[in-house]
Amino acid sequence: MNLYETLAADIEGQVTRGVLLEGEKLPSVRQASQHRSLSISTVLRAYSLLESKGIIESRPQSGYFVRARQAGMLRPAALAASQPLVLSSEVDVSRLVLSTLRTIRKEGAVPLGSPYPDPAPFPWPRINQYANAIARRAQHWSVMDDLPPGNPQLMRQIARRHLENGLAVDPSEIVVTVGATEAINLCLQAVARPGDTVAVESPTFYAMLHAIERMGMRALEIPTDPRQGISIEALRAALAQQRVAAVMVMPNFQNPLGFQMPDARKRELVELLAAHDIPAIENDVYNELYYGDSHPTALKSYDRKGLVLHCSSFSKSLTANYRIGWALPGRYTAQVEKLKFLNTLTTPTLPQMAIADYLQRDGYDRHLRKVRKGYEQRARMMAAAVLRFFPEGTRVSEPQGGYVLWVELSPAVDAMKLYALALERKITVGPGHMFSARGSYPNYIRLNYSYPWSKEIEDALRMLGKLVAQLA
């Protein structure tokens, strides 16, 4: 190829992979000429070729931009809303989840199946410095200092963070926990009993199913739209037919679908549950990882009766090493605080104080902006790569935040077989079986795109595509 054709092919590849996003400005002709050590005429010819192919467009006195709907761009095929059987069932997914999580540690494996974000961009060293400084100046430690609800300094910072994001929170309502998992377990224990039925989204994050399984409860899977969230209509019908003790949802960047539930639907959900006096346990661990211009609202924002038990943590946005989460349990605050004391007694003070110092003194928002930008770009790159390498008919989710992609394969593909074949090649995936108590998603997988794009990841996706084709 000529030099201008090589340059054009390189830019087209970046657009296809999602490195260059729709509407994004390209380097000016002069900048591209300098950076690539090419003549201006060569760059102009390359840009002209890309224009003729409908990949970029020129805007007078502004430069060149990636076209909004360029012909060469692979478009995600829309996922349909789930249609699970709306019947309560026993839950037994923990053994499968544990076995799959253990394989993520397989030496040299590409962690596409990991539920955890890449820890590299987290400010762990800085937070550790605060912890070391606190440990040096402390005269003594006492269990009495760690008693629920938590460290006052951290509780103030959590309340301040919520306020900055549009939710006024009374610090006295906060109960600090060992990660969001403990918060979810405590909240569920506070509102339901063994044998009760708990409604969940379908598919749902398996940590929610773990909590239900642990308590000896039953799960009621509700149809869920990949863009709108849980079907309020289906939930309303279910409530008319059977007793539901609680509803567990992830309205913001749900794992595995990645949607952001529209505000009107959030309000409607809270009002429906308030009318039936049913509590909602809101898992909001990904709320800081949004891709838009503004922070999403929480179900808690629409709660007027104290029925929303809001759970979150710093594990997905700041550091997973310290396992610090919290709950805003509303009318159930006293009960959750008591259960915290009975279950685990305390949350260690040192990690609480270190994170509080970081939130007060360092650039949390600057850190988050960098992380969000990387995740948004990689979401497009991962979706584009899946559609390029996987067989025709593959469908993918359209995440609005977080770092996971939900992939629908041909009905002929068994995700567990794919999981085993991929693991033999040191590639991990999250099989869809883990996201339903009834095994409703045997031909789905979840992929993690939090890690920086690399040849290793691209090669792994290419190999997965070949394996899918073999199984189809």
C-alpha cells in the first residue's frame, strides 16, 4: 500500500476497534504530519480517502471528526429483554461461582472472566501512605474504637460524597461494613427471614443470589430490559400473585447488563414498593463509574418511607484492598447496626481512617475521571472486537457505566463448555449460568474490559470467537 493508504487503514482500524469514538476529533493535518513524519499532502490524501468511505467527515474551520454513523463501523445488535419464568426457586449457585472465581487466578490467564476491576489505576500506594502515617501516630488500638456504626471521620466523608452527588444523607444513618457484600447480607437479614421470597432482576449479579442462598430464601426472577432495567409491570403482576419480602436491584450499571435505569422508572419502582410496604435493597457499587456527564440518581433519592436500603463500597472505584463498604438502611438502620455487631463485631478502623484521609485531602474526582474515560473507551473496543471475531448473530449489551459486557451467543453454544475450552487456553470468561438461580442463561457470557487494551486481550477475543464458532 501507499503511505496514505497505510495511514488511512490505521485510522480506520482505530475507529473499528473503538479507540477513536464517534464524534471525536482527529489530529489536525499538520499535527498528523508531524507525529507520523509524513508530508501534509500524504495526510490530506489519507483523510480524503477516509471521507470517501464515510468513516470521517470534515467540518469547516473545525477539522476532521469520526462520523456519527460511519458505514465501516460494526454496530452492536440489540439485546432483547429477558423472559425468565416468574416462579420462586431455591438458590444454589455458590459452588459454581467459587470454582470459576478460583480459575481466574490461573497463572498467565487473560482475566476476561474476572468480576474485579484492574487494580493498576487505583491509588493504592497513596492510601497506604495514609494508613502507615495513622499507624505511626496512634498510641493504641481498641476494639471499642471500631464498634458499629463506624469511624465518624469516614462517615462524614461518605455523607459529603453523597451530597456532592445529589443525595442528602444523615451521617447517623450510615453503617460501615466490610465491603458491599456484607452490607447486602446485613440488609437482607434485616428485612427477610429464611423461606421468604426475594425478587431480583434477571439476569442478576451473583452476589445477590449468594445473599439469598446464605439466608435460606427463595429467588423470584423478574424480566429485565437491557436498557430500562427491571420490568415494573412484571413485578407489579408478581406482587399481586404472591408474597414478596424484599426486592434486590442494581439500578445503576447493573452487573452484568450495564444499564442505567431511567430516573422516571426508578421513581416508579420506589412508589410501587412503597404502596406495598416492601423494602428495596439497592446495590450501587458502580455508581461512580458512569460514562455520561452527570452522576446517576439512586433509588434512595426517591425514598420517602425509609424503605430503600442503599448499599455501596469503595472496592470498585478506589481500592479493593481495604474492603470498605457501607449501608444506608433507612428505617432499618438500628437493626442493621445490631446485626453488624452480632455478625462481625467491627470493621477495622485503620482502613476506614486511611480512606477518609484520602477522600478529604487527595484527588478522588481526578482519579475517577481518568478511570471512567478508560472504561468508556474499552467498552466500545470490547464490543467492536466481539462483533468482529464472534459468529454472526452475536449480541452484546451497551454498558452505560461499570466495566463488564454481557454477550449473547447462539442458542447452540453451551457457555460452560466454552468456559472449559477457553480455560485450557488460559482465557477466563464468566459463564451465564452464574447469573440466574434457574440456569436461565446457558448461552451467555460476561466479559471484563477494565484492563488496558493489548494484543493479548485482542488475541484472546479472537480465540474465543473461534471456540464459539466450533460450538455453534
